[in-house]
Amino acid sequence: MDDRELLAGVNIRKPAVAVKHSSLTRFGDSAYKSVCPVCKEGILPVGRDPRSFELQEYDRCFLCGQQFQYLDIEQLRRKERS
């Protein structure tokens, strides 16, 4: 079993962690995707509302399942609109 398998979903039931998207390390060359600051292996994609396509305030790591609340979501939304 590798480390990624050990991390899969371990934080799914933990409360959301408040973070600023602007303080996270980006994944690759994406303006939105970030490296999970908790497990350091997973990706935070910045989800979108399926109806309005607006960036969502809450996000979840694809690997460890930790949920995050973006404290600077309004700035991120404004940046996207401009």
C-alpha cells in the first residue's frame, strides 16, 4: 500500500479549515487548482456551482477529503470577472 492509499479520505469527517486561496501553493500552471495544505499530496480544484458556474466558497481535497472554506472567495470571484 502506498502513501496515497493511506491518505485517501482520512479527513472526510473533520470540520472545514478556513484558508485564503491566495496563500495556497498552486498546482502546476493552474490559476485555481492548489496543493492541499493538510496532506500535501491532494488537489483542491475550486469547485463551481453547476447552475451559475460561480466559484464555490467551500472546496474539498480530492485525496484526503479535508474540506476548506475560502476566506477570500469574493476577491477570487471578482478577479475572474475582470
